[in-house]
Amino acid sequence: MAKLESNSNPFPILGQTDTRTDASADALDLFGPKEPAALRGIAKIAATSPVVDQGHRVDFHALEVRSILNRTKSRRGFTFARSINPYRGCEFACQYCYARYTHEFMELRDPHAFESQIYIKQHAAWLLQQELGHLGPEEAIAIGTATDPYQPIERTARITRSLLEVLCQQRGRHIGIVTKSTLIARDIDLLQRIHANNRLTLNITITTMDANMARSLEPRAPRPDLRMATVTRLRKAGLRAGVLCCPLLPGITDTYAAIESVASAASKAGAIFFHANPLFLKPCSKHVFEEYVQQHFPELLGAYQARYEKSAFVSGAYRKRIAQMVEAIQQKYRLGWRYEEVATQPRQHFRKAQMELFNEPTSMQPKTTRPNVSRRSSLSA
């Protein structure tokens, strides 16, 4: 695979040039005129990245990068060693997204820049081909850990598809993809080829089946029912696909009824597995998410501020209660584990979890008739 020349336009489909005058560009720039000479590393590269396309309130930049495989260091228990994010920034604009901090590395401090300034990584397939030669087969690869690899610009930029074409040549690797997009079905042909010679897991994120809530929470992502239909398409194609009900929002989508509604739909869609975990709220995302809570669940704002004041993580007691609830729901709908190696382990704590849930306290029961959502607060756990 030939490396594209850096002075050529690698996306002729995008093709558009930035026709704004210098004055108008500065006026539209949320961060003021940039001074590349004062920046370093990725921030300097981003500041000089040309605009190659524009959408509704979004600029797309061509970003020169030196590597496409990232080492994963996380306190969140990820089981993969390397990650790939074809894009920096994400058009889906999820209110809770923890990855907004990645724009801070480019000195883009406005949290909303994450969905308005999207950076398309150049020469991604060529870089991956080179880097795979230095990667052991035991090192798992996850695509889409920070930004969605199938966000709308992928329809024309096709960076993710170019990466899959490279992975089709691999053997014996563990590969995972995480997305909220129905666009993944476009690449079923390549996914089947990868699946034939590797362990491939496809994770479709569906936070709630309430379409109205999903529209406010994930304003530019496809409807939940369309995502669930995509799970069915992937399964009919013989692929290992399941549902991530993540994140669970304390006091909003963490009731048994809300989680069960997603699991029930996942079971009907033929999902292999079901996984859910609580909201992880980094400082870079707190302002955006608290604005959302203030607008839609004002009675919960104080509890959220108290819960996440000192840590991005929920308490151990809350995590345990949620894990038991999710495990019981998994068992009820015969849904497996996200990771195949976990599926071989005995469910030692299931009976205890089941008994606790059957004697569920009143405070955990939904108190409204709004679909899949409870306005009561469980934030005290």
C-alpha cells in the first residue's frame, strides 16, 4: 500500500477547500487566532491542519500523524493492549463523553470543540500496515475507544474501512470495534473476512431504548431502534456482535426496568452478549454533562455534583450493586459476556445477586411511567 504524498489531497471526495477569508475564519474560530510557533507536538500539528471539508457547524481537518496504534493505559479495566481512533473528535456529541480531554492535547480547551472540530488522521492504513509488523499476536486491538470510527464523516472519508482492509490480511489477532453507528453494516464484507481468521467482537452502544432521551443525550447518533436493527444485521452475517448499555446514568437510566428494556431488545435482536457499566465523568466532560442534567433533570444536579466532586468514578458500593443487577438481567435473557475469556468463568456470585434483586428495595423501583427512565435519584449509593 503506497503512502500518500503529504502535499496531495488524500480525500478527493471531501474535496472542498476553506473559502473563508482570514478575518471570517478568526471570527468563527472559538479559540481566537492560533500561534503555531508557540505550540508543540500534536497541538502544533493540529493548528496547521487544513480544513478539507465542512458540515453543519463542523469543520473537518486533515491531521498528519506519525502513528495510528496507541498503547492503552487505563484504570477502567480494559482488556486490550492497543487502540485505534481513526478520528480526533466525534460528531455524535454525546453529552457524557469522557474523551473530550483528547482535544486538550491540541490546546482546544472549549469542550464543545470536540464535536465541532474533527481531525481526520492521514495515511492511517499505511501506518497500520507498518506498525502491525512490530505488534505481537497476543496484543489485542480495539477500534473506537475514544471516538466513533463510524461517525458521519466516515461515509466519505472511509478511514475505518481502509484500516479494515489492512486487518483482513492478519491472522490470529483479537480485534474489537465499538460504535453507535449503523454505518458499520456497510463493511460487513470486510468484517466477515477478518472474522474468518481472527477473534472479532463488535460492540454496538445503546444507552437507552427511549428515543426521546437518546436524541437529547446523543443528539447526532442514530436512533436506538436503528442501532438494534444493526445488531441483527451483524448477527445474520455470522459476526460476534452484542450490546453495550453504557454508560448507566445514576438516577436516570440505572433502574432495573431501564436496563432490562435494552437487554430485552438485545436478546430479540440476537445479540451474543450484553454489558453495562456506570457513568465515568472526567473533569473535561463535567461542565457539558451538568448542563444537560440542569436542563433535563434539575433535581439531580446537586447529587451529581457531590458524587463526582472528587473522582470520575462512582463508589465501590454502587458499582457492586449495578454489577449484580446487570448480571441478573444477563442471566434472565441468556446473554453472554462481552469478552469471550470471561464467558468461560463460573458465575460464582449470580445466585446472591439474584436473591438481592428479588428483594429489591422500593427506592430502586421506577417511580414514573416515562419509558425506560426514572427521575428518582439513586445517587446516594
